[in-house]
Amino acid sequence: LNSNYLIQSKISYIALSSLYYKKKDIIAKIFKNFYSNKEHDDNLGISPTSNYDEKLMYLFKNAYNIDDNKIKVNVNLMEIYHLALNMQFDLAKEKFNKVNFKSLLNNSDKFDKLLYNKVLAQLGCCAFRLEKFSDAKHYLNSLCKEGKGKLKENLCQNTDYHDNLDTD
């Protein structure tokens, strides 16, 4: 990859880190405000006329090009979280089942495990909202079986983390 493309990929990853846990309508407003308050820069490669899905998929596609397995796992988890948050359960489940995250996260840091646990929670909640109760039980069971204290720890609810999972 050339250096400009690598820079675009890293910028995409940084942008996704601030967007993946937001709902579609919020992200659409962010994109709209970005383009209305700033002259479009073709160097980012995102057309101001493209729709929300095209813009976000462009960011995911770019971020996947970073040659770092840890980042690729994080991007994958962010995409699954975002899909589940926006009620695209079947696609999120399909992407989740394609990768053996447990083995990839064995030697990972706390942030990676936190993100994985939040993905499980989001998949479970999405399945529940869609009345797919056996799927909901499957994803939430591993988080809930250790008790409330461990659940809060697994989801980092006992800290002042910026994107705490809404427990309501």
C-alpha cells in the first residue's frame, strides 16, 4: 500500500472508533454536518453526495486494509456491533460466526475483550428486540452466567468509559 492509502486507512479506523456505537440517524447527521461545514476534500475518498451506508462502508473497507491483525479484529467487531445496534441481526450474526473471536482474543488486552463482550451484549439485545429469543439467550448467556458484578466488569460499567452500554 502506498503511504497516502495507508494514511486514509488509519484515518478511517480512527473515525470508526468514534462512530461504530452510534445509530444510523446520528451518523447520517454527523456526515451531513461534516460536509455542510467544510469544503469537501477528495483526498479522503468519500463523496459528499453518497448516502450514509456508502460512506460508512467506505470507512470499514479502508480500515480493513491496515496490515495489523489486532486492528482488523477490532474493525470486524465494530462493524458487527454497528450492524446489531441498527437491527441488522442476520448480517451481524453471519459476520460474527465467520470468525473465531475467542481464539483471537486469548492474548488480547482489556479493550479488545471489552469490545468483544459489548458485541455479545449488542447481538443479544438485537436478537431480543427482534423476538429471536434462542439467539438472544445464546449471546447473553455467557455474559450473564457469572453474576451482576462480573457482568458490569465485562461491560466496563464500573468505570467512566465514554461509550457505556445503555442498561435501560
